Amino acid sequence: MRLGEALAIVVIALVALALIINPVFNGFIESLIRNATAYLSFNTTSVVNEVQNITQSPCFTWGSIGLSLSSGESIFLGIPNGSMVYLLNSTQFSSWGGGPLAPTNYAWFESIPGIYVVSALNPGNYDLVACGNTGIVYRVLNYTAMGVAAYYGPHLSNITTSVILGIFNITNAVVENSTGASVPGFSLQLNAYVIIKYGSGESIHWIQNALVVMGGQYWFQGEMDVTNYVGSSQNLVYEGGRCMIGCFETPMSGALIIAVNSTGYGVMINYGYVLFRLGNETFKPTIHWYAHELIPIPNATVYIITSPSSGPYGWPMDTELVIGGPGNGGGVEFRELDAYLSLLYWNGTSWAPYPITYTFGVSTGEYAVNVYVLPISPATAELVTGHNDYQQLSG
């Protein structure tokens, strides 16, 4: 069919294509896709900061940050290790008065490392107090990207892989309002962090594979390190007044995929997608590699990492399949939404769902309004309209 034949991939470097996308590699990835589809099928405002110089506990040495919370706002907290973290309102903080004894009156307390969301707080002024031997990362959540996000594995362990997969089925999506682009739209983003090790050196990159929908059109777009545009599949074709390629219809189902590997020429980061269905048409699940980034570090070790440790932008190095605004830090509010998302990684022998997930991502600037996330199974959720719910999804 024309659509299956003409969904040509915009390749930004033919040399890069020759280096990595060969029949053996393609066959391997497509077998992974077939296995995945057999496994699962589907019919801000923010403040970013860090409390530092916390060296001794319980509160002989401590740090605090003042917060002003409005109605409906939550607090995201990343506690990497060994800190005692307290949230006190102004009266509680004044009554405590500072160390060395830890507060005994507080609105919220935690001492176990992990990712936390503190919700259902009364509007007002608070003090976030950390007593211990490490810093904490926090963010005030008004709105953020919504979907499925993994921040760590069991017991706060890292999860590493060479391939991640975000399967989606958008059965209905009507935008009420959006910002960040000249026409209404939204994006579905597969976001992750890549670590490259070479000799005694190491570099970390943030990567994004996104389905972008704007003005009734859709395309797939790859970026790296926030502002580095890698390439896209944008291609719009009409025949006889009928849109044949690049027009958004629901239901739309498919998968976003990111694969990394190392060659003698350098590290390759590969962006691809699969379309299962668009409107009334269905397609053979074939992967389309539309963009490739060559990082000229030959014979390096490269992997995608999910880790509670902070990455280059100060956030935990999470892996996300989330919905947000169409771009440029913008947001989207849906009038109607029904979408199914599942976040998987290749564990070396099979596809595996991320075992511990949350309903929101913090590693992208785009955000969503009025999106409620319903758990289905580990790393799988349904997104509908409703108040943003910041919570652990599974695990």
C-alpha cells in the first residue's frame, strides 16, 4: 500500500546509516518488535534546586528551602541516600527553631532513599528541611508531562539496556488548548539517558524520540541534549484531495524505539518508530529508522540507563513515555483523551516492563493539563481526562 511504502525515513547521514542499519541489525530489532506486540497489544510551573552541604545527622547540620504552594500543587522529591527530610509549615518550622534535634512536628517526613511525591497539602508557605549526609532534589509540581516513567529498579538499583520501546494506542485525542507552537498540538515522548564510557572518561546524554501532532498532522522527531535536533520523518502527501501520509487520525497505534550501540567509528543512537494502525488502516509492524546520531568516540561502551542518581540537568536519570505540549516547553490541555501506554526495555533475552513506575516525568520541559493516569499492569497505563495525579503507578 502507498502509506506503507511511502513512509520514507529522513536520514540525516547516509554514512551513519551504512554503519549501523544493516539487515542483521534490522532483523534483530524487528524480531524484538514482534515479540513485544505479542506480549502486549492495545484494540508548570516548577522550581528546581538542591539542598547541599548536609554532612551530619540527625540535625547538627541541616539545610532548608522555603516553598510557597498553591492549591493543587505537589512536591517531587528525589532522596538519593541517607537524608532525613521534613516538610514543615511556617508554624511548625518556627516552633522547631532549628537543630541539633530533629523536628518532632511536621507535615511530612521520610528517611528512606527513593522518589516521593507529597500531595494533598494545604496552600501556604512551607520549609523543606534536610538533615543528613546528602543533598536532595526537589520540584514543585503544578503540571508536568504525564504517562509512565521509571526512575530506578528494585531496591533503587540501576537498569541498563541497549533498546527501549514505548508502545502506544491513542484511541481519542482532542486538544482544548496548547502552548509552545503556533498551532494546537501535543507530543508523545520517549525520553531517556545514555551513558558513554571510554578509557577513563564518561559522558551522559539525554535523548528524546517523539511523536509530534500539530494542526492535524503528525511526524516523528528525534532530539538530544534538549536543544540538539537530530532529525524527523515529517512528510505530508495528499492524493486526490485525500491525505495519504502525515495526517493524524485516531485510533493511532504504534511504537517509539531508541537503540544504542558502539562501532569502530563511534557510538550510534538510533531513532525509530513502528505504525500498527492509523484510522481505518492497519500495517505490518515494520520498524522505520528515521534518524541517527553518530558520536565520534570509537569502541566505547554505551548503554541506556534508568537511575535515581542525578544526571546532567540535576534530575534523576529516568526513562519516560509521557504526553506533553507540542514543543518549546509548552503545555497541552485535552478536551478528550483516551490513550494506552506501555514502557518496555530489552533485558538481554526478552522485553521486560519497567517494574517500578510513576505517572509523571520530570526530564522534559513540556507538560500536560487535565490528564489522569489509570494503572493497568506494571509499566502500562491508560490516560484519560481528569486532574493530574502524581503518584507511584506500580511496584
